[in-house]
Amino acid sequence: MMPSRNITSGISNSKVKYAKLSSTDDGYIDLQFKKSPPKVPYKAIALATVLFMIGTLLIVIGALLLAGYIIKGDTDRAIPVLIIGILVFLPGFYHLRIAYYASKGYRGYSYDDIPDFDD
């Protein structure tokens, strides 16, 4: 009977030295289960801040247009400005809230919930 050979390296199995693992070793190391420090997505938080500010500005302008403080009796411009302001404000507020809670360390919130644009 021929000794079996490892096809890739050409070394016979009889020359390979093996060492028995200790009985207490389960194959895991503590470093596997440690969390790495969170990577803060600064660009995404800056974008959320810009969206929040623009949305707030548009909502205020739309409310003033609707109330007649800027142009009297012209509600045709107020409604679209309010709608666009709300659509811009909501994602900015949502992501800023997640960033704030993640920075304070609240349970269930992390920077991983904020999309990262560094790809």
C-alpha cells in the first residue's frame, strides 16, 4: 500500500507533525467577541444636519406664507413649500436623533443605524 500524499504540496502525511490540542481549548478566543469601537459617520451626520436645517427653514417660510406674513392671500406657494420642508425635515431629524442617542449611549441605538457614505 502506498503512503497517501498531499496533492498540493507533495509532502507525505507521515512527515507532517501534529500537536494535540488541550482539552480546555474550545477553539474560541476572547478577542472574537469584543466589539470594536464605533465608527462615527461624520459625513452622514453633516448631511442630516443640513437636511434638518433646510427643512426647518422651509417649514417656517411655508408657515409664514400660509399665515400671510410674507405675501398676503397667496396660499398657492405656501402648501408646496410646506410639503417640501416636511419631506426634507423628517429624514434629517430622524438621523440626527439616532446620532444623538448613539452618542449618549442609549441602548438600542448605534452609529451602525445611520447609512455611511464613505464607500
